Amino acid sequence: MCGIFGTISSSSINKSKLKILVKHSKQRGTDSSGLIHFKDSEYRISRGDFDIEKLLQKIQPFGSNVVLGHSRLITNGLSDNQPVVRNNIIVIHNGIIVNEDEIWGKLSVKRHLKIDSETIVAIAEEFLSKNGTIDALASHILTLCKGVVACALVLPIYGKLILFSNNGSLYVGYNGEEIYFASEKYGLELIECAEIEQIKDKALIL
């Protein structure tokens, strides 16, 4: 089991709400952690072989308007912590892809990492390079991947974040102009989000 979460704001993120979300996400995995935050017009990637609360304290991305994170209980692959990055495409993934070898056999791009989550980024990389549309990307990934996929896919070149899931372990909520997502609905209820929606077999493009 792993946890993913994130917040997007028109200004600096709400520090106290992010800390609550991080604390809740920590319960889903303490083996490793990862953060993505936007600073000085670029996305910064941080990883740690320790829990997400410790990583947040180390990085302190509180001046950013975009912070996404991952807390990991090691499932498939003992190295290559998330976030996974390939050619300026970034993913945080909760779940496990059971047919990764089959998928890599169909792709023209080469595998670099041991972690199964790289499969998601590689599919996106190849699909977009062949003029696939962002609107169709999540559906294409979910069609190819067998297993459990709940993830946030960051496409900096396009200025887009795509949230999608095939098992429903992904929720999005709103608090004023702030957008939050998490692997569990309860995490969003803790920070008093409104209009909480489950994301399953569909995509939300932000």
C-alpha cells in the first residue's frame, strides 16, 4: 500500500492543511517518500529513504503553489523511489502493475528503472510523441496496464496535471480556490474540503 496526495493553489499552499494531509498519508507507507514542488518556474523533485513527514520537514516547500507527494510501502521494486521522471514527464503512483514486462515488450522506448511505475511514464512518453492527445492519455494508460493504478501524472511542457485511477483509491476536493487530492477520502475530510469526488475509470485534467 502507498499513498499519494497533493495541493494546488493560486498562491502559496496552505501549510497547516498540507501537514495534515502528509501526516494522514504517512499511515499508508513509511519505507520511502517523495515530493514534487514548483519553485522558480520549474518542478523540483525530492526523494527519501524515510517517511514523508521527515521529507517535508527537510524540504519545506511551503512557498510553492504546487506540492505533490508520495509515501511508499515497498511492493514491487526495492529501488528507484518515486516520483519517477522520464523526459520531463513525472508520475506518483499508488498500486502495482502486474503486466509490466508485457507492456515494455510493446513499447519502443527503453526501460531505465526497476520500479513498475516507470511503465506509466513510458506509455505517456511514447503516446504523446506519436501525437496522442492529453484528453485520451489516461484512458490509453489504463487500457494497457493490468493491476492497480491510481496516480498523478505531471506534464510540465503542457502545463497539465492528470489524476486518474482504475480502482477508486483517489479523491479530489476543493477548499476555496485550493485543490487537494489524496488516496483516501478521509484525508480530505480532515482538512475540510468540499465537493469531494472519487476518481475511478476516468481522468481529471488540471
